[in-house]
Amino acid sequence: MANVKHLEGGAQETAGAPHNSELMAEDEYCIFDDPEELIALAQESFKRAAKKAVAENDALGIPTHYSVGGKLFVHMPPAKKTTSSSE
């Protein structure tokens, strides 16, 4: 376990743990060095998570609330089809 030093204002400093930049060679690629690619990765992750959440809500029969451009929307799950027999 790393030694943690508590600083003023609630900040913490970890002693002995190397920073990521110290672990990588100068020419190694790091996604944190490319803000546009990091944003694209985050947006794709959020998009996949949102689709998964909608699918789960649909399976449970509950609506999904979301907003686009500041407007609120509600996605209603597909209606369950029932069959009835007349006898």
C-alpha cells in the first residue's frame, strides 16, 4: 500500500508511486495526450451504455427519459402483444 500524505485543503499526495508519464517512453502513445480521440472514445462509450440501458428498460417494460438539445423526451417500451382466443 502506498504512503499517502495529507496536504492543506484536503489534497493528498501519494509517495513512491510513479506518475504515468514516468512509466512511458517519450514516443509511446497515450490516449490522454489526444483530447479529440479521448472525447470520441467517451462519447462512443456513453452511446453504447445508453443503448444498453434503453434495451434493459424495454425488457422490463419501463419508459426511458432522455433529453436532446435541451428538450425532454420519453421513450416508451414496445407494447407487449397478447393473443386472445374467442371460444
